[in-house]
Amino acid sequence: MSSIDATEEPEVGAEATDDSANVMIQFDGVVKQFGDNVVLRELDFSVSPGEFVTLIGPSGSGKTTILRLLMTLEKVNGGTIQVDGEYLSHMYRGDKLVPADEKHLTKVRKRIGMVFQQFNLFPNMNVLQNITEAPIRVLGLPKSDAEERAKDLLDMVGLGEKVTAHPTQLSGGQQQRVAIARALAMRPDVLLLDEVTSALDPELVAGVLNVLKEIASTTDITFLCVTHEMGFAKDVSDRVLMFDQGQIIEDASPDKLFTEPEHERTREFLHAVIDRA
């Protein structure tokens, strides 16, 4: 398959999505490829404000690539992405929609937080410093305000007593909860979760998932989650999207998708994952 020119003007109207008040994340015809390997194939989907949407599917189906595109760690090869009615992957230059420059990407990206598989905490900083670094440097928050916010968030994730601890003094589950607090400290409209329990010992998984359930139920943050924790996906999701070969093959409520999946590929995947668990 030939390469798609990322600089081509996308076929979109002069304005962002008309019903943007009802859409927080919008993918329109998004293509992502690495060389000849097409990872996402003209992907269309949307997520409503405050919705918790989980992406499931086999490794290599494109799930994490979606999160990386939203974090602008990768660039689209075709189509557009909008966040709350504002283009992320593109911007207007005059009346022409063109690929976004770094200034535009930085502005829109401030509304998005991400918790990664690995905790990525700064080892030379204590817990409080890890959480306050970005709000002070990126948002320009006064240090006292950033520290007050960080302490509230540490209480929320059950680590109020670990303010002065360094990452090496924490368990994996505690480090991941600090990473969640760090993402929330930026007050994101959208929080992306990328296999946040995959690096944890099994006995630590439940604590992290319980924190995420609490956050999802008590905030209006929009969540997009990639996970192999099917029980968690069933309990917390508003919708579950099944991916295969860069496309959504099933989009349903967790009750329906996990009990009466329509697609044979979904049934095969769930059978394999649940049996392996």
C-alpha cells in the first residue's frame, strides 16, 4: 500500500463539528501507518463528555496508537482528530485546514492527561515534587496552590502520608497511584489510560483499579482506556469498543458486549482472554 501524505488537506468543512457540545473526542477518517504497515484504517469514532470508553482487542490492533495520537506522540497520516470541538491534529491557517504546528498542539494537549504502563516518575524528586512539577512549569500555577492540589490528590488516591517519599521507596501500585495523581493535577478534560496495571504484581492491581473507579464515578472527566482487565472494563465502562486490524468491529455497552457479542472475532478474543485469566 502506498504511503499517505500527512500534509494533504483533509476533506473537512470550514468549521469544527457542529454538535461539538455533545462530543469530547472525535476521530474522522483517521489513518495511521508506519511504512507500509497500516495500523488505523480510516477510523471514525467519538466519545461524549464524561463518558468512560474502553478499547479492547488483540495486541497490534491499534488501541495504544489511538492514545499516542491524542497525546500527539504520533502524527496522523490521514483524517482529523478533534478534542471538544477544536482540531488537535490540524489547525486553520487563514481559511485552510493544515497540519498543526507545535504551538497549537501544546495548547490543545494541555486538556489531555495520560497514565502510562510504566510509571515514569522522576526518581530524583519526591512524590510531592513529581506531582507539582508540571502544574508549576506548564500551567504557571503558584507553588503553594500546586502543592495544595497535590496533597488533596494524594489523599484521594490513598497516599496522603507519602508526600516526602521518593519513587524507589514505593511499591509498584503506589507509584502508579502517584502517576494517576500527577495526571489529575493538570486538571485534564480527557484522561487516557494505557494498560495501567500491566506492570503491577497481581495483588496490587485491585488497589489501582479501585482508585480509577472512584475517580470515574466522582468527576466529569472523559476517559479513554486500553486494558486487558475485562472485569474492570465491564464494571466501569459506559461503552466498550472491540478493535481488530485497525478498525472497530463492535461498539456496545459492557453488558451486551461481554454477554452477547455480535461479532465472531469478539467472541474469540473474549474467550481467549477470559480463559487465560
